[in-house]
Amino acid sequence: MTQQDKRPVQYLADYRPYPFTLSETRLDITLAPTGTRVRAEIDMQPKDARNAADLMLDGGAGLRLGSLTIDGAAPDPAFVRREGEVLTIGAAALPRTAFTLATEVEIDPEANTAFEGLYLSNGIFCTQCEAEGFRHITFYPDRPDVMTTFRVTLRSDLPVLLSNGNPVASGAGWAEWHDPWPKPCYLFALVAGELVAVRGSFTTRSGREVALNVWVRPGDEDRADFALVSLIKSMRWDEEVYGREYDLEVFNIVTVDDFNMGAMENKGLNIFNSKLVLASPETATDADYERIEAVIAHEYFHNWTGNRITCRDWFQLCLKEGLTVFRDQQFTSDMRSAAVKRIEDVQVLRARQFREDQGPLAHPPRPDRFEEINNFYTATVYEKGAEVIGMLKRLVGDEGYARALDLYFARHDGDAATIEDWLKVFEDATGRDLGQFKRWYTDAGTPVVTMTEEWQDGTLALHLRQETPPTPGQPDKPARVIPLAMGLIGPNGDEVLPTTVLELTEPRQSFRFEALGARPVVSMLRGFSAPVMLRRQLDDSARAFLLAHDTDAFARWDAGRDLALSALAAGASGEAGAGGAYVAAIGRLLADEGIDAAFRALCLQLPSEEEVATHLHADRTVPDPAAIHAAREALARDLAEAHEPVLAEIYTRLRSEGPYSPGATASADRALRLAALHLLSRIDGGERAEILFGTAGNMTERMGALAALVRLGRAERALAAMRDEFGSNRLVMDKWFSVQVMAAPPETAVAIARELAARPDFDWKNPNRFRALMGALAANHPAFHAADGSGYDFTADWLMRMDPVNPQIAARMSSAFETWVRYDADRRARARQALERIAALESLSRNSSEMVSRMIAAGS
């Protein structure tokens, strides 16, 4: 680790307010690829004139300081020192009243391969300042609780010059922008380049006209319309549902190719990874369209939950992200199918966050320490943070939630808030004590709820026990408030008790239901009312009954999921014919034309191999990746053979006709058709998939067919055809790279990844392309965990190569190793060896060092 990378662990308990108040920041930036000059003037004053404090400014190693003055005069050099990333001006050199600090620095955007701060993306200047990127642009108090207005002048011969806020003035080679709303520097943004705008407008509920622009590279205009429509839907929805109106004259979205994240909510100037804006039926799948709609909404919603109200410090990250994820989930539920959206969100949570909670990277939604904040942009902060919001809403009700949110916006507009502020709003609005509920924010781990039943003389007793397994640094966890939504279904399939919420607050509690005519089947955890793992004794016949009769869509799907997991776990243990009940239940589901196509498609998707491994690990069984893969393939074939006629009928009947629509109904039909195709390809040798690839009129069906062909090892012609047609389309080629490894048979996947990595068009410094290949191998469970360690070694080699270039991407992709301690001794030895090779890398970044050291420690 280099000297500049050394930084002490940051602790929440050490938070202290910044000792200076900032009233305005003025930036004058002259753009040049290797020598951009940034002049900054910051109006500030001490908060306590009697107790002088040193002025500490953050600044990366790449800043070349040209000048520094205070009220126009250079301070005595004896009072100025620069150590690591901190520039300190001694209190003795500072006025005790308001003053202006002016600095001029020079930076090199072209050399910035980390894409943090100001950098170049194929000729376009752009910025990424969250979490701590602004310090790579100029010297500044780079912390979210320091908020001020910004006035920015950009100078360049490039035709488009954009920054935050409203345009003030412009001329040949310059443009001035002013953001009237105080913001922290992590929300600063600028973009400059050869861009064209797809334009629109929106009239707010108070009658103000807002100019909307989606800026893209010339030639991409025809793929930006959907993003613009999604933005307008988001603005209207936020007014109607949350009462939040947009507050500037213009809203700009810009697409760039090189971006470490998905998108960024900079005030009035959202910068997006191009894959989350550009879409056409020929190049984007249904999943791409839905993701674009959701992320456009997410970043727009941040205007209030993140920008107007930001977080006091980075420990409070889940405050803005959890709430905004919850809001974008609500939006998608309203735009599409609420039931299907809920199931999809739970799938993501279980696949990513539950895995995180079970491993060495487990942390609470609000951690109490970190070394590198970029490592905490995690499923726990985002997805689990959203689940905590959902539980709050369930506990206080829709009206209580609405009152609390109105109070939150009224009380904290313009603030940098904390989790305590958020919970206090709910307490004041609803009168509810949330002291115990706060543990959801401060305690790591997934609670396990064990349920047993007792039936006697018309009374059903439910005995519930909660416990949360130990996680790093938190061995003992007290009981939490767990809202458990449940219902009772009679033997004839009728609902005996509609959805009722039980509040589990003690380690053990019992609930009784009396005067029941017959023993009902319990439908528990409806709507996935809490992010817990439910343990109960339920045989396959009861699961099949719930799949057939439950009135709650999530609980119904979950019963089918439990059936599938039970079958796959048994199959992975060598038990033959374990999936009979699941296969029969799916047959009944497929035959019911009254069931939503999207729901049936979800039920046809078998649990991923990673999910099976997580399930086995939770049951204290060592997962065998090869056995899990074989069991999953066998069960898929059993489904296809048992239901070939109805699957073939679905596949034929749902053939796409007419123009493409990304809407919910058409997408659901395609999802069901492709689910049927993937099962049928197990028994037809891929004939249908090959025909579909050649005739499909949209990318959704082409990619679905291609994935089936890759899995069967007969995709050579299809891959060549796609490469010839889309070789110059960067986003389609990312799909092309990814599918070849993700869908490949495990015995060939690593070799294919090596071949693809050797191609000249494997632009590994581009985050999307790197993720396309490395993420695909990590997602191919038996290939990544290959018994010979080849998956581990290949991934480690590339992480070591990426780390000096882009530490954020290397650190995030290293999480592929987070479950290594689950597996057998040989795999653990090979994984440890790969991790130790990374750890031994000279000048390893603090990003990767923190991640890798935590994972290695898990095996000690």
C-alpha cells in the first residue's frame, strides 16, 4: 500500500461538525486533457470566532497547487502544510471573521483512469464526485455535511458545457451555471464535449416549465427517447405520490461510456452510464428497458431524498439510498406489476444481500466504521436499507408513513440528516417508540425466525423464535421488531384469516387463533414483510397447497421456491427423483390461464445455483458446486419432459407479433415464452432456440435464444452473426462477452473467458466491459468455484491488473470471493491462495486491501 493510500479507520463515534460555515463556492475551470486549471473561491467563516480552528481541506495527490490566498494575500508558508490527502492552514493564519479562500490547481483528466473526480471518457469531460471524488478536482472540505451554493464558469472550445443548476450566461468558449440550492461537493458535476440533446419539457403542478435534455453522442439520438419518457413519468409520479416538485429551470441527463457506477444524482445534471439510458428494440432487452425506467426514476427521486436532504456523514449513506431505492421500487410497482416487482426485489435481496450477511463482508445498513467508503455501496446499504423503510411503512400504516414523510421534508429540507433524525420524524408523526426498531440500522446479519405450530380443539398456536447469527464484530444480537404478515387458508383453499401483521419483539413469542373449524395452513411472511429467513416444518404437500391456493402473490411464489430448493438440495445430496412434488405443482400452475404471465414466468425460473448454495450453507451443509449444477440441470429436464405439450403450446402461442413494446404486458408474455424455451431446449437439442435467434425481431428474444444455444455448446454461428452485426455497438457487445461465459457449461467457461480476455476488443479499462466478463464468470457458480481453482486464479489475475488502474472496480469485483469459506477444504485452499496473491500486490489500493483482508480473515 502506498503512503498516500494509508488512512486510519473512520469511526462514526468520532464525528465532529466542520468548524467553518461556507456561504458560496465559485469555480472557474479551464478544461484541457492533460492540464485543466481549476480556480476556486470559497466564502467561509469560523463557526466559533473565540476558539480558533485549523482549516483542513481534502485534496488528492494529483492536485498541483499553483496558488493559495486568503482575502487576496498568501498566508505565511509556516502555517501551511500538506500531508497525504489533507492540506492544513493553521488557525493563526486565518481571520476570525468571514473570509475568502482562493486556490488554483492543475489536474490531468486524461491520466485519471480511476474515473473519480474529473476525467475523460472518449473525448468527453465528465465528473464523478460521490463519495470522495471532489478532492481530486480542487482542495475542499470533501464531506457531505458541508453545504453551500455553487457558481461555476467552464471554459473550453467544446460545443456543450454543462454544470449543476441553471444556465446563467454563455459565450464563445465559455458558459456560466448557478445552483441556488446549497449542496455538498459530492453533488457537483460538469460535462463538456461533442454531444446532442434529445429534448422535452415538463410543466410542474405549480405551472413552471422545466426544460428536459438527454445528452448523448451524435448517432445515439434514436436510443434516448425511452429515457426521456421515463423521466417525465418520474417527475409526475413524485408530485402525485410524495408531493415533491422539481425546483430548477432545467434538468439534464448525460450518458458516458466510462462510469464506475450506474448513474449519479448530481443536482440538475444526472450523469448516467450509457447502458442505463440508450435503448432500442434491436439493441436492448426487456430487462434493460425496465432497469432504465427504474434508474432514471431513482436518480430523479434523489433530488429530494439525497440532494435537498442529504446525509450528515457517509455512515448515514443508507438514509438517502435506502429511502430512494424504496421510492423507485414503489414507482416501478405502479408502472408495472406490483406483485411481480416485489418478487423480483426479494430475489435480488436474497441473492446478493443474504449472501453478504452470511460472509466476511457483513455490515449493518449503517456501519459504525470504514476504511474506504466506496466499499460500502453495497446490497446491505441499498436493498436492505429499502427493506427497512418498507417495514417502517408497514408498522405505521400508509397514513402514518405519509405524515412522517411530509414532516421529514418540512423539517429537514436543506439539512444533512442522520438515521436518528429520520426515526425521530416517525416517532413525532405517529407517536410510536422506535428505539428497538433502530437495531435494523445498527445490527448486521439476517435474522432467522423459527416457527412451530400447535393445534388443539379449534385453536392454532404459533410459537416463534428469532435469532440473528454472529457477524464480524457483532457476536451477540438482541431481539428486533419483526413485522410478520400472515394469513390462514382452510383445507378447501378458502382464506380463513386475511392478512394480519404479527409484531415479533421478543426472542420467543406465541400467538393464538381460536374458534377455527378445521386446521388451516399458515401463510407466513406475506409480501416478504421483513428481510428474514423463515424456518418451519412444512412438507412438500403443504408447499404445493400454498402454491395452488395462497392469495398473496409473494407467499404463493415463495412456496414454489421452497419446493424447488428442497428438491435441488436433495438432488445435490444424491437423492434421485426428489423433485416430483415440485414438477407436479408447476404443471398445475402452467395449466391455469388465469394466472399472470409474468408470475408464471417467475415460477418457471429455478433458483440459481448460488441461491441453492446459500440455502445449503444456512442449513450447515457444505455446498458442492458441481453437484448443485447437476441437480439443477436434472430438475430442469424433468420439468421439460413432464410438461412438454403445455410448454410447447405456450412457446408457440406467445410468438411476438407486431411492433415491439417494452410495456409490462408484452414483456410478461416474452418472459413466459423464453422461460418455456429454456426448458424445452433441454429436450429439443436447441432447435427452437436456433430458429428464434434467426427470426427474432427484438433483442430480448435474440439474447434468450443465444443463452440457450451457449448452454448447449452450439452457439458458434449465432455468436459470429451477432458480432458481425453489432461489433461497433459497445452495449450489445458487452452482452456478447457476458453471455458466452455466464451461460457456458462450467467445464468450458474459464477457457472461454481466457479466450475472450485475449481479444483486442476486450477493453478491460472500461468498467462495463470488465464487469461483463468478470461478472459473468463470478455468476457461473460451478465455473468460478471450479475444483482446480482456475476460476479463482483467472479472476485474481485480472483484479491484480485492474487495481492500479481503477481501484473501485477491482474492489467491487473482488466480492466474487466473499463466500469462499463455505466450500470444501480443497476449494478453500485454492481461494485463499488467490486472495493472498492479491493481498501481496505491491501498492495495493486501500479499496482492495480492505475487501481482501476482511475476506482472508474470515478463514482464520
